Amino acid sequence: MSQTNFAGQAALVVGASRNMGRAFAEALAADGAAVAIHYNSDSSRADAEQIAAGINAAGGQAFAVQADVTKVTEVRRLFDTVEQRFGHLDILINTAGMMVKKPVTEVSEEEFDAIFALNTKAAFFCLQEAGRRLRDNGRIVSVGTSLLAATTGYYGVYAGSKAPLEDFTRALAKEVGHRGITVNVVAPGPMDTAFFYSVETSETVAYLKRASINGELGQVADLVPLVKHLVSPENRWTTAQTLFINGGFVSR
Ligand SMILES: NC(=O)c1ccc[n+]([C@@H]2O[C@H](COP(=O)([O-])OP(=O)(O)OC[C@H]3O[C@@H](n4cnc5c(N)ncnc54)[C@H](OP(=O)(O)O)[C@@H]3O)[C@@H](O)[C@H]2O)c1
């Protein structure tokens, strides 16, 4: 395994048992970072452990770690565990998120509380711990959504729960920027993942595909180069931003 860009760096990828988080974790590990593979559900444990084992077998350094990041005590335990294991922390990538696709008139209190607990509260407290603990020149990326720039029905509670990420990010970027730490949001459009298909119909999939430049959905691999750059030592100057990456779906 090549030890180039990220040698000597330790990364925590929240939500790394599949899809985006897995791709980001494996990309950083392939370039020399020690990576904590976070998962939450019991059903994701085997996948997370297999990803860590694959990285270790290839000569990298990784371990799987469970936490329900909707609880602040769990967020802190997660960061404690990673610091104890690696001795320090340089990079946080937070991909944890959930979707509710419903008209505003039909969202229940339970759905509202659940989605804000993960997409908003957990995202905030992960940023808080990273702001407190990352070494100088650390890097933070949270995953938002391109829906922030769309005028559309049914995604109100989802996009609304992701929107505060921008303000959290801008504030933290200013507060920790003097230590060389950058903080950004990556905002994907519709992606070819189970997360997307779980709430769409064949008609809405076709509609959303037509909104891109070539009639396709984004692939997880399309996001990796941007995220890797944002968390790399080379990225000194991109901070406090929301970067849309969506094949031309929407822009702002
Ligand atoms: N896929 C898309 O089309 C799309 C488009 C734009 C933005 N996004 C955003 O991209 C991110 C990743 O999406 P994805 O497609 O990779 O979906 P995914 O595979 O479903 O990832 C969601 C992750 O959230 C974790 N998670 C759920 N509840 C949690 C909790 N209470 N504590 C800690 N972790 C929890 C899950 O971990 P466990 O499985 O272990 O529970 C899982 O790893 C999400 O934030 C999503 O909003 C997705």
C-alpha cells in the first residue's frame, strides 16, 4: 500500500460501513492514513470489521468502532477511543445521515426528532469534538445535500435538517482557522446508493436522472477526489465552504 499524502495522519470516518463513508475511509487508508471505521447498527458491524481487516491486510492501519452519535456522550466516547488508539486525530469526515421524504403536512413529531437528532445534533457535536481535539492543520468535512439549492417538495424536513451544517461549518472554520484547520461541507446530488433508492420511485429516479448533465446518477467514486483533496495537507485555502457535487443537478 502506498504511503503518500496521508502518512502519519489519523482519520475518523463517521458512517464508514458502506457507500460514501466506506469509499472515503478506504481512499485515505490507501494513501497512508490510519483510519477509524465508525458504524452504529449491529447489522453494520461485520461490514465495518471486514473493511478494517481489508485495510490492515493491505498494510494499512484501521479499526472498527461503534457509536450512536445522536448521543453526545457517545460522540465523546468515540473520539476518546480514536485518540487512545491512534494517539492523535487529524481528520474528521462525517457521513452519518438519514432521510425522510414526505410532504411537510405529513411529517410526524417522531420523524422530525429522529432526523434532526442525526443530521443536525449529531453533526454539530461531531464538529464540536473535532474542533476541540484535531491537531493543528486538521481537516473536517461533513456531508450535506445539494437539495439546499433546489426548490422542490417532499424533502423539506431532510434538507432543513442538513441546512444548519452550513452555519456550523462557517462558524467553526472561523474559530479554528488560526490553527490551520479547514472545515467544509460537501453537498452531493442524487447518488446511485441504497440511501437514495429507499425513498424514490421509478418515476422520481427517472426524473432526477434527467436533471444531471448526462442522464446518470452520481457514483460514490465521483465524490472521492474532492473529499480527498479537502482533507489533504494540500488544502490550505478552501474552508468555510459548501461544495456542490452533483453532475449539474443544481448550482448556487
Ligand atoms: N445517497 C444519496 O443520494 C445522498 C445524496 C446527498 C447526500 N447524501 C448524504 O450522504 C450521507 C451518506 O449517505 P450514504 O448514501 O452513504 O448512506 P448510508 O450508507 O445509509 O449511510 C448513512 C450512515 O449513517 C449512519 N448512521 C445512521 N444512524 C446513525 C446513528 N444514530 N449514529 C451513528 N451513525 C448513524 C449509518 O451507520 P449504520 O449503518 O451503522 O447504522 C450509515 O453508515 C448521508 O448524510 C446522506 O444524507 C446522500
